Amino acid sequence: MILVSFNQEASGVSSGNSSQGFHNVFFQDNYSSNAGWTQIGTGVSVNGSAFPGVVKFNDVAGGQSVSEHRVFRELPSALPERWIMQFDYKFTQSIIPTDIILALTDTSADPQKQPASDSIFVEHGGFTGLDELSVDTGISTTPPIYISANTQYYITIEKTPSQLKMSIFSDPARTIQVPGSPVTETISPSDFKQGLKFIQHDGCFFCGSARVLTAEIDNTEILTKGNQ
């Protein structure tokens, strides 16, 4: 199910986010349908017959600058300057991973083919190939937070005009942060002026085929403040 609303309070919002004024649901998807999503390649799917109700990275290998494995969907409008994004993440297998598990981009092109400062990536592995998550703008990157296989994580990304902040929690109420969380990255108010208009889940176009990831994403939600 996909829900887009600018006047509805989010049922899944933590009390901390609500108290900060992030209570308008801009985008919400529990991936019970693939309607509205475009799939390129076979490695990443939404609500597939074998993996219903999630975004599935099914042994996604690097594309060797030839193959794309991703899904994308257009947002209802460009994101405002301030927002919070939340999603659930769990991986079961990785081999020197370098995957853009979630991206917000200016266009529907492959995230790695878009100009720096036109996108925000949540990456598993970066180019280190380690089991860690970070946020990358193409200009700068947050410090990584290490994660473990077969463990459910609850991710929160908060954007202001001058900062990106990633928190990783071990509980669905988002009250218990994992070691190393949160991390921040300084950005410029002039970044993303083209607007972030698409959400994508992507492998790695430029990576070699030895890099592999099996993982799931669920319950993605973007929240905004009123009167932005």
C-alpha cells in the first residue's frame, strides 16, 4: 500500500519525531503492492511473488557498468528542506557489499549516473565492502554505523538545510540506538536545489559482480512539518 498525504498524522511516528513537528505524512509504503514502482533488472523487486510485502535484494550482484538492478517511484512532489525518513532494514547475506539500499534523487535515472548534490544515498558497504550503513550525498559522507546479518534494524534519516543525521535503532519504537548511532554530515543549503523527486532502491551499477547482497526493506515513511 502507498499512502500520500499532507494533512494526516503518521500512525508510525515516534513520539520524538512528533514532538519535533514532523507529523505530516509525505510518503508511506509498506510494499504490499508494486503499483507505481518501475523495476529495472531482476535483482531488486517490490512485492514479488517469491518475496511479498517487501523490497527484496535477491543476491544482487554488481552491474559491472552494464546491468542495472533497481526499482524507482516518483514522489508526489519535490521534498522540502526539512524532513524525516524512516524504514526497516535487515540483511541476511553479503559479500563485500556496495549497495544503494535507498536513494532520493532528482530524476529516475540510475542513482550513480546522477550529478553530485542531486541525490542522497543510504549505502550498505560504501566502497569498503564492510557491513555498515552510511549516508552519502556524492560530496560528503557520514561516518559508518556497523550492522550485523539476520538482525532487524530501524533506520531514521533527518534532513535540515545544513545537516543530515542518521540514527539506527534496534527496536521498532526507535528508542534504543545501536553502538555508533547517531552520525551526522554537514551539507550546504544550496545542495539538492534541483529537488529530490524520486525514491529508489538500487544495487551498484559500477561495481564488480563479486559484490553481492541479500536483504529486505519495509515500512518506508517520509514525514514533513506543516507549512513548509
